[in-house]
Amino acid sequence: MEPENDENTGLRNIKIIIETAENIKPTFDITDISFEVKFKNELLGKSENYMSFEKEEIIVEFEVDFQYDISTEKSLDDLISNPIQFLVWQAPGHCDPAVSEADASKTLEPGTSIFSLYESNALGIKEPEIVEEVEAITETKVPDKVTIKEPKKDKSKMNETAKSHDSTRQSKGTVAKTTSEESKTSHEISDKSKQSITSTKDNEPFIWGWSNMDLELLFLGDKEFAQSLELCETVKQLCTESTSPENVPRIKVKITIDKPLFDENRKLENILYFTVESMYNLPESFPTNMNYHLSTMLPSEILGLNSACIENGNYLEELTVSSEFKRWPNIFENGLSNDTYEKLDETTDAIKNKIAVNITDIFQSPEPKIEWNIMRPCWMNEKSNDLFKKMLIRYRLWPIEIYLYPKPQVIENVANISKNETLKSKASDTSKSKLNASKSKLNASKNKLNVSKSSIQKKDGIVGEPLHLMAFADITNLLYPGVTKTRVVCQIRTFQPIEIKAQTGLEISYFISKQPAVEEILPDKVEAKSKGDAKGKDKASAKGAKGKKDGSKKSDKDKRKNEVENKIIPEKIEIIEPTPEPSQPLLNAIGEPTFIVIEMELMKPLRPKRTLEDLTNELLALIPNRVPLLKTVMTTHFAVRNFRECINKLTKEINDKYQELEESKGKKALTRDLAAIEFVRFLQEDGSYQVYMTTLLKSVAMLVSEKYKFDGETKNNKIYENFISNTYVNLVDQMNKELNGLMGCDIDTCKSKPQNIEFDYVYCAEEAVELQAPTLAERYILETLGKDTRNADVWLNLAIYYMGQGLQDQAFESLKESLALKVDHKCCLLLFAIILFDKEDYYLAETTFLSVITNYPRFVDGWICLYVFYKSRDNNEGCDVCTEMIIKCAACRVDKEEDYFYYRDGLAWTTSICPDNKKFIQTAMILIKLRALKFAELVLNCEDLVEKGPLCYYQGVVQYLSGNYEDALVYLMQAQRLHGPDFAVNSMIGHCQYRLGNFEEAKDAYEFIVYAYNRPEDMHVLYTNLSMIYEKENNLDMARKFLLIVCKLSSTPFSWLLLGAVFYKEKNMTSAEQCLNESNILDNRLPETWAYLTLVNLNNNKTWEAQQCYVEMQKHNLNNESLLTMVEDEMTLHNQKS
């Protein structure tokens, strides 16, 4: 341990202090306790003996100083991968001689010992009789609470003390025999455990407990730290009594170091924690009585990738409750536990599983398994950390080797069998048959396992040859920025050196390099010959020519022997290397693959995580800076309008509050005066009164400062007093005008409800797109934008319209404006990232995707889009991280409740056909609403459905919105065959046929839905298209019927226009004029509406009204040539008549 050169700069002095120990149960009548400190199974120090009392705190203050050289990377690796071991020893103690001499003057009752008296006092028993006895025997005052520490013993008095102790122990044993049966039953287990310890050890010192402590905090820069370590008892397994947390035995340990491990020249780079858990789904004839070793590569600066072996795997035949903690490797001295303080992960959600097994059920099944649960830490400097990252980037897989070979006692049994074979002549017929049967079983066992040369049979216990296996661990998740931990399932295969080298870069197997040489496995004659040749060569070199003379005297028997040996080993052997067989997977009895679970964890990620601030700054660099607006009102007009709006909103709010008061009071009526007082008290208790007053004062102050200005003196000035009174009268007058206007609207009759005007315009815009009127749709969106330019949702709607028209650049600019108003807008960020992906700006696209999931970590649609992005870029580690997050977030899709966009359904298609548990289809629906059709198609291709009907439907929707109506029909026909002819599929088929001009086929599809039983009530596009088909067929009754349904359920300016046109063709001018007026109220800029109003007024002989409508028609540029010709002909005819 100590370095040779004390001047070494890498020398560190580590001090270990055991401060206290408590709750250590004594095993003997008088028990001495000592402590040992070990590192790498080497003793660092042993304490003196301390006398123990149960539940008594022992002041230890035992210090151990040891120097450690950290100048090499291996020394640091040993320091992090090996714990400090603390062993607690117990041995029979001895009484103080003074106590024995006082025994002559004061005799105790039978069965009483000095130890029991001291123990009673230590436990806080205040019986006066016991205290008096102790004081009389020891001739000392008994304190309230004592901490007994054994003094240094005199060797000359050891024999006398031992004799007294033996007599005391015998007397205690006689008393124990007279105890009642109830006492024996209650303490049966604990008594047996103590008796077993004392009987097996013969009252010799033994290890009572132990604990392990890692030095990780030293690597983190701490120079001093303390921990309370729980002690594991050696007899705990024999005791079923539960122990409360406050009674758990523990020691308090403090560790200090003179200088930190790292300085400016040497910094902490990384620490890798490799954990191997268990191997499951074992084959039916898997070897049982074997040594199970595992090896993997760990990075090292000197050796590159160094193989590390993990031993002591345990074969468990049933569901055994093992330790919940991970274990240290290579610490199995005296059968003690090697638990760490790192808990095993019992959940299976975060396990990366790419094989067809249900690991949750397998973990809970009682099937046999091989358990390690061992964690191997590994220190990595900058070079080894880079090497680990480069190997992971190059190969993407990490090698795992598993080696099974017989235990030593099993090999001895085989040797005994081979010796018995030499006694064939002396054996009986029965023994011969048994021996032959054992041989046949041994040969049969070699072919029992298909994937190995030999195996061991469970029932017969026949031993086979070593078994070499391998596995590939996909730990590419560690390459993802910010990821420090991955837990993977690895399928077990037979070992194939060429395959493992190609997949992981493993050059030399750890276990193959440890196998014996070829000469060691040859027959005995071959070994004898090789030894004889070696000796002959040595003699020839020493004796020279004398060797020839001795050689000439060889007998004929030796010559014949040489000839036989030459036949056994020819001088030149032509070795023909056979073609290596590929590795085969191990399978259990039902054909499921055998697998092992491992875990890799890093102290620091290989690639740093990108923070929210960095992502936001990079995103803001793409967004133009908005010019800040002044917060003061510039004109009197704005101040007056603000005052009127304030009065309006306050009045409606007060009215709503009064209705709440009436509902809370029920039928109890109040007089006007009492109602006013009660209402004011209600507003004050609710907190609304103060809010209303503050809002009104701000509005009045703004109006007075802008409209009513006074420049003269304000003190003792009658003009100023008149100015105040006039201002008050004007303010009250404006308030009364606003209130009178509200009373005229009958405000008291109904509770005010805010209307979503933007949603109505968006609905009309979508209808215009379906009716192939893109100019009208753009006008609706721009009108919405003109009403509220500070609304990010309106800019998003404009971007969606541009995406639907294929104008990606315009959509990109609209999204910039939206993000400038709200940089964390969820849907805007998602669509912005998709446009960047289409532009092949992958870095900024990833930045935007990461901004989405960083702002909304439970946004499952964002994780799915990021998964598709990584999949298109062949980023496997990113895909794995996204898959893990998708599984975690799939059950809580709550973020969509915050956005109205998720509830808005399409006019031509529906979301009701989507299965609830299909995450990728749900995300594709959002992308379809955003008109990110290409990216939606990529998301749909990632969905794996047993029932392909919904998947084909949404693929058809994507093609329909893209304008590929024939391709859409192919998908929809397949969806109809798989899912059935319901309203969703048939309506889309009708829309495609209508766009292609196949009106008969479209009418058949529509009529099937109209007369179906399970159909939705509002099918706006379907009814509109069907009525237009009927109008083309001159079936005006059916056209009028469906248009009335449309206007009843979801009226729009265009639907009222179509209904007015049908009434005009039926010569019902009154109804036509009413419908056209409704259309004008909703939108007075439709030229078709003014055209039909012109025709209606001409038929009603309203020349002046007809001329005014004709002027409005020309003002808004009517593009319908047939309708324009009809209007001009009617105008010409009417002029001729007049």
C-alpha cells in the first residue's frame, strides 16, 4: 500500500475514523467487541476490545491512517471499484478483578450475574434493589448511564478471570433450564442462533457483522465526509424477528483526506458504472452446478479496452427474494455479503427491450435464472472517456461474454469415475452396467444442448465441458446529449469470435486467452514425449558428443516406442480450418430467447445536455425583432374608446356576479336596499370589488389626462373647481350612454358569454378551401388577423392555410410572427421544426424539436415527431431515448387540454375513427390539421397496427389533402374492405369522387351515409356537396332539403347563398331574398350574393335596389361567367321593358 518514494506528488493520506457504534447485540454473557478496517481484502487496522451492552452506544474513536498513491490510472480505478470494509468481531469478555474480589463479601442470588446488573442500569432500569447490589459489590457509585469500555488486561490475571467467567456462564446455563415454556417459545429463534454461534465457534472470536463504504465522495472533491453505516449481522438469516429502524445496528464513520484527489493539472473526467443483473429464460437442460463468469470491455488509458471479469453468478431455481442492493465485485471473504448502497431498479418501464419477450411477466415468474446483481465501477480519464465514446459511435454495440465451467468438486467426481474405469476386471456385472449407464448419460448430455458442445443434466448431475456464450448490448442511448444511464436486454447466443469482433470490435476473448495450451490437453504419452525431448536436448547441449554414444546404446524397445510416438504426433500437420458456424440463439422450452439484463451508468454524459436557455437563444436568432410599441395612449379617441370598453365589460361582469348572488341565495327575495348592501358585501368578500375600482380608476385617469386638460392654477381657483365639476358631469354622461345602450340590448335577461369570433372565421375559411375558393379562404383568415394582430393563434391559422396551398415560405414567415409573440407556442414550434426539416436545415430543426419537448416534457406528440426526425437521420440513440419517453408520456396526454387546436375537427375528415391507444395515429392527426402532410405520412409509416383499416383511412386523408385523389381512393377502398363502409370512409370516398367529377359515384357514397343508422348529425361538406349534385340534376327539392339542414346546424355565408340560389330557381323570391340577406349579414363582400340579390330585385320590379346590388357586384369582382351573363341579360331585358 505504501509507495516507495514519499516525495511522490500522487501520495494521499486517507484517515478513517470509526466514531461510535450502537445497537450491537452481545452474543456472550460478557462480550468484547473489536473493529477491523480492510481495503482490497488487506487489513488496514484493528481496534482494541470494547465491552458491549445491548442498545448501548459505544464510543469507539478508532482511527486508521493509510497512504495511497493515485499517480496511476489503475490506482484510481482500484480506489473507485473497491469499498472500505468494516468488520465487527465479538469474543468472550472477562470481568474486572475488583469485581471478583468483592464477590466474597456480597453473594448474589442464583442466576444473577454482574453483567445483568450492569445491563439493567445501562438500559435505564432504576430498581433500587439492583442499584444497591451493584454498589455493594463494586464499592462504587453507579452513574445514571454508563458507557463501558474494557480496560487493558493484565496477562497475569487472565486465567483467574477466565475461570470466574466460566463459572458465571455455567450458573447462567442452569438458570436457563428452569425458564418457563412460554419464554422458550417466544425466544426460541434468537436463543438457537446464539447457541449455534457459541457452539460452532467454541467461544472463540467470530465476525458478528460487517458493512461496506465507497469512496465516491472523494472523487467529487470532498475532503471530509461522514456516513452512518448499517451493519449486516451474520446470524440475521436465522432470526425472523423484525427490527425497527431505530434499533438497527450501525456504526458512524468519518473519512478525511489531506489533499483533494484532483487539482488543476488533473481533473475528474468520468466514472462508468457497469451492472450485470440476471440471465432469464434458461434452456431446459441448462448447466446448473457450474461457475458462472461474465466479462466485458472497460476503457483504460494504458491498455485501451481492458477486459473485466465478474464472477460468482448464482443459479436460482425459484423466485427468490434477493438483496435489493447492488453488490461489489470480488468481495466474498468468509461468505460475507458485498452489498453496496445502490438499489436495484425494480421497474421495467425504462428497460430497452428489442426482443420479443414480456420482461415484466418474466421478472415475476418462478422460472430458474442466473443472478449476479454486481456493479463494477470504472475510472475514466479524458483519453479513456474519448475511447469509450469513439468505440460506441463506431460499433454501436458492446460485447458481453459469459463462461460456464464445472466447479472443482464436480471435477473430482469425474476423476473418480475415470479411476473406476481401470477396475473393469474386478467390477461385478452390476457395477459394469452402472458404469456403462453413466457413460451413456455423459455422452447423451453432450448433445442435449443444441447450441453448445456439452451441458450438465440437472437430475443426474453429469458434468460437461465449459460453455462459452456471448451477447451484444445496445447502449447507444449514452450517446444522446444529457443521457447518463441505460438499461438494456441482451439476447444470449453461442460464442463466435469472428462475429463478436465484427459487431463490437472485441479482438481477443478474455476466456479464450485464459484456456490451457494445446500440450496441456494431449494424452499422457504425448506429454511424456514432449518432456523427454526437452530433457534430451538439454543433455545434448551439456554433454556434447557423449549424447551420441548414449543414444547408440538404446534398446530395440525404445526404438519401437519412438516409432509409436512419432505416429501419435507427426512432425508436420496440415491444418484445414473449417468454415466457422454462425452463432445460434439460446431458447427456452417454449421457444423464447434467453437474455441477460445489464445497466450502464455514467457520472457525466458523453455529450452535454442542451439547456432551455441555449435552445431559446438559438431559436430567437431566427425570429425578427418586433418594434416595441409605446404604452401611452397617443390620441383622445383611443382614451374615450378605452373608457367605454371598460364600462361595458364592468357592467357585464357585475351583472354576472349579481346572478351568482341570486343563485346562491335561492328563492329568498331581498328588498332593493338590502340587495344593494348584500351585493356590495358579496363583491368585497370575493375580491372583485377592489379589482373593479382599480380598473375604473385607471381608465378614468387615462381619459382625463388625454381629453380634459387644465393649464391654469389649481389652488383657490373657481375656474378649476368648475372644470372638475364639468369633467365629472361629462364622465357620468358617457357612462350613462354606455349603460343605456346595454339596457337596450336586454342585458338583464341573459348571462353574457364570450364568443370565439376567430373560430367562426376559420370555419368559414376551411369551408372555402373545400369548395375550392382559396382566395375567399385567405380573405377570411386575413380579416381575423386584422381584428387581433397580437394573437399567436391567428398567425398559426394563416400559416396552416399557406401550408395547405403549398406556400411553405409564406407559412414560415407567419410562424416567425407567431413565435415572436409567444416563443413557446407548442403547435407553432412543431410546425416550424417540420418546415426546417423540409428545408434540410437539420441542426435548427433538431433545436426546435428539442425546444418543444423541453418546454412541454409530457407532450407525447412532440416526442413522436422527434422520434421520426431521428429515425430519418439514422440516429439510433435518439430513437431509443424518444421511445422510452413516449412510453412514459403515453398515459398522460394532458397538454392537449390547454390548446383549442386539439379539439377542432376537420370538415372533410374525422378523428373519431382513430383508436385510443395508437399514439402515432393520434400524432398524425395533429400533423394533418397543421397541413404537415409529408411528415404526417412518415409518422403513419411508423405505426404498427393489427387492424390496418384506420391506418389506410388516414393515409387516404393525407393523399386527399395533397390533391392526389386517385391515390387516396386506393387507400380508402382498402380501408373500406378492412374497416367496413362506415360514414368516415364512405364520406372520404364521396369527396374524392366529387373532386374527380364522378358525381354519380359520389352521390351513391353520400346517400349510403345519409340513410345509414350510425351517422353524425352535422356533416357540413357532405350535405353541401350532395345538394350541389342534386342542383346539377335539377332535383331542387332534395337540394333545398339538405341545404336547410346545413343552415340549421352550421350556417355560413356560402350555405345561405346556395339556399337563396335554389329558392330563386324555384321562383320563390321572398325566401330567396331572406336567405341572401342572411348571407349578406355574415359576409357582405360575396359578389355572388349581390348578383342573386340583383336578380331577385329585378323580378320584384325594384329597379333602384337592383341597380345598387349590381354596383356592389361589380365592386367585388364577380368571376362566375355564367352568373354574370345571366345578370346582364336580366338587366338588359328589364331596361327594355321599362
